[in-house]
Amino acid sequence: MPQPPSLPSLAQLFADDPQRVTHLSWQLAGMTFDWSKLHLTPAWLGMLWGMADQARYGDAVAQLFAGEIVNPTEGRAAEHLAERGFGSADSVALAAARRQRMFGLIDAIEAGAFGDVTGVLHIGIGGSALGPALLMDALGRRERRYKVRVVANIDGQALDEAVAELDPATTLIAIASKTFTTSETLRNADSAISWLQENGVDDPYGRLVALTAAPQKAVDFGIDETRVLPFAESVGGRYSLWSAIGFPVALALGTEAFDQLLEGAALVDEHVRTSPPSSNIPLIAAAADRFYADHGAETRGIFAYDERLRLLVPYLQQLVMESNGKTARLDGQPLAGPSSAILWGGTGTDAQHAVFQLLHQGTHLVPVEFIAVAQADDDQDAAHHRALLLNAFAQGAALMAGKESDDLHRRYSGNRPSATILLDKLDPRTLGALIAFYEHRTFAEAVLTGINPFDQFGVELGKSMANAIDDPDSRAGFDASTRALIEKAGL
């Protein structure tokens, strides 16, 4: 694999430092982070203080935790931390009060205020759907008090599949939209209301719950204000699962589990708030991301060796690429170097038999991240989980060691970087900590790169053009290829 000469030999780094694993492994909130198979040298680590100081990382963290404006292009704070107890006193108190409002609605549901309830259809898109879907898939496989289905895509097939296992007579519909103007979400909501009406529900609007930062728009839509669960406009969609967007999770898994989710995230918050750069785990991880980006790595592979985390990669794709896929610096100047890596990945041994050929013998520099869980939670023979973990650890070892051969077809160059995150177990507290780690890592990378991770103007152009393209009078302004496709599809 072609590599810049500045990338040292991983094998030599281990030989030079018998304590390398100790020096580059950390424990936090039920997780072990092993960064020893990355090309991090003592000299580079010694530069980390200077890198963080030059980027004013400490100031940026202080501003984030104080609830100050860290999203200058939109003039906003980023107050998802207030949901976990950090920020301005007023924002923390308001977040706690709103959470109690959500818990109160859950108590009313459980007390029968909505009659018999067996399920929830959660409608959102982006962070309003990816977060709840991840949490329910990861934590709700064994114990859930209500059936939860999440729909995001405007494709009618997605809605068909979501409602297939729900009883319209006993289903609540949660409409999750920060602005309550998201076209895909409102289209799906209208169709879900029609589904209730067509199946004999006399008062379909009485089955609706709104999760939004624009409560008046939800009331105007027809939802009673007692069933509107607000959250702050300063909580971005991809950071919103901690807020009212987590309503179906708190309902299905219980409010105690939701509190534990927040507690796990708060452990990482406190670590970031109090740790110097030399032991700040998300900062070190972000600096390693910049290291490889500067060495030509355009992608980062993430592979979860646990079926319960199969939705983690799409969740992280939005978190990282919507946050840090930018071309402009905070000062408005063009970004001189590469922006965030493209995230991709898969699940466990499935991925080994699909994409690992490229990772082992391809010509691309791809830092790989393995995520595994030490404690199993299945009903099968323990040999299943043992084999799963051994495969995860063996892949990292193989990427580093490689294998020599006179036959180029059978040669593995080795010296390929990987990191491993090992969770003690997968429960609400640990999953909350894992997600918060990635949030802070994303923020730290943005600070080191000099960009704003909290706006997402790149999403807006496609939305506006999708609206314009539906107007025949506006189509003349589109390119010939697009006009031909519209005609071919009969639109």
C-alpha cells in the first residue's frame, strides 16, 4: 500500500516501547479505548498540547459548556449538553423541566389517558429519526413495554413497513421535527393520520404527540398543547436524542433507562470538561483523525462487532459528516486542508466477508475502528460471542502485522492502522457514554480544523431545489439531464 514516508512502522513502534499499549489505552465510563495500533509517536503526542493550544481548544470547550455561542454562522449556542446537566443555569433548568414534562406525559399514557396503547409510530428524519432508531435497536431487543417503529424516508415503502406490525387502534404517532416544517416528516405524518382514519380511529389527532422546537407550529397543525413536547432551538437535530426527540425511547424502555442514558453521556462530558489535552480521550481521537486526514486518508471505516450496534454507522455518518463536512473556516476563509473523513463501515463478520479484502490488500489508507462488547446478551452458546470477539481482535492484529509472500496475490503489506473501543456491556449508561464520546470527538476535530460543526447549510440546497423542481414553471432552469429524467419518470 503506498504510504507517505512519514508513517512509521507500527511493529517498530511496539518494539521501541514495550508499554505502548498502556501509554495509548484509556478507561472511561465502562469503555476501553485502545489507540496503540495507530501511527501515533511520542513526538507527535508531545505536540498535542501545542496543537490544542494553537486551536484554542480549551476556550472552545469552555464556551460550549457555558452555553455561549459556538455556532456563529447562525448566532446560536449548541445546548445539547444542557440536557445532560451542563450549560447555563437557565438552560439546564429548562431542559430538566421539559424532561419532567415528557416523563409526565409518559405517566399519563401508562395511566390510560390515551386508552389502550401498544405501540408508537415515530416519524422524523435525520437526527430526529436516526437517534431513536439506534437506541431502540440497541437497547430494546429484549425489554420494551411498547412496540416502536421509526419511519424517516419519504418512500411509501418505508411507511408501509413501519405500520405493518402496528395496530392503528392502539398506536400513538410521535411527529419529530425541530421546525415542524420538514417536508418529508409532514408528508409522512399526513399519511399516518390517514392510516388511522381509514382504520376507524375517530379522533386521529388525539393520537398525536409532537416533539419540536416550534411548539406553536405543532399546535397549528392540530396537536393539543398538552401533547407537545418542546426542546430548545439551540439543540441541533443530530444532537437531539437527549431531548424530547428521545420520547419513544423513554416510553418504551422506561424513564429510568432514559436517565441512565443521560448519566452515561454526562460522565464523558465531565471527562472532557476537566481533562488536560494529554488525557482527553475525544481530543486525542480527533487529533488522530486529523493526523490521518493530513496523510491522505479520505475515509474512516467503523465496524461494530455486535448486531445491536448495526445502526451505529449511519448514526455516526450524520453526526460526523453533517458536522465537519465543510469548506469554510470559522473566519470565512476557504479550508486549506482536508475536511472530515468520509465515514463508512458495517457489522461484525458480515463486513469481513464483504469489504475487508480492500482493507487488507487495497491501495487506500483507511484507518479502521472496531467496536465490540465484552459481555454477550443472547441466548446462544457462549462460543458465538467468543468467536465474534476473537474475530474483531484478529482483524486489528492482521491489519497491523500483514504477511509476507513471494506471491503478490497472497501478500499482505500490514502496517495498516486500527483502533478498538471495547465496551464492558451494552446498556443505556454505556451507550450514552459512547455516543457522547463521538459527539465530543466530532467537536474537537472541528476545533482543530477551525470550522463550525453546528451548522449544515449543505443540506439546504438540495431541499430548496426539490421544492422548485415540483413546479413545472421552474423546471426550465434545471439542466437538460434532470429535465429528461423528470419526463422519463412521468412527473
